[in-house]
Amino acid sequence: MSAQASFYIKPAEFEQIETVVHLKQESRPGLVGSVLDTENAPAKDAFVALFEVNGESNDHLVATAYTDIDGKFIFGPLTAGKLYIIRITKNTEKIRQIEQST
């Protein structure tokens, strides 16, 4: 069984908050991962693309994300029993910004 819960909290000064969280059952899968560079350091701002595999070579793009400062990414919810492929790109070259005028 998998379960999940979330809530917001914005404590006031000197306030102590007590809470009880009741988890709801969650059957949908998710994916949490990390990207490391060639020196095993977290790869910040790597581009991660999640594709659903449809056979042949026409994979369907499901979602994209950039890794955080710790090289972590997350996708979900996913569909149980589906086959996915993840493609990760980390371009270290300087990107040139182009301005367009009208």
C-alpha cells in the first residue's frame, strides 16, 4: 500500500502547532530520481524528459522537468503497467539569448 498527504502551514510568532495526519491510500505510482555528473556530483539544471513507450519509435512525451540543486527530479502520477523511458540532457555550453524586434 502507498499513501500520501499534504497540507499548508504558516505558523505565527511563538505559536506551537500540533497536528494529526490521516493518510489516504494512493495506488498510482510515481518516480523520484537523481542525476549525477561524471564526477558523481549532483547535476543541477539537467533536462529530464519522460516518454511513454508506444512501440516502434513514436514514443509519447508525458512530462518534463529540470533537476534541482541536488540533482533530483520527480514525475507522477504515472500509470501502472505502462512502459516509460527517461531521456536526460545536460548541456554545459553557454546559451546565447536572441532578441527579436518587431
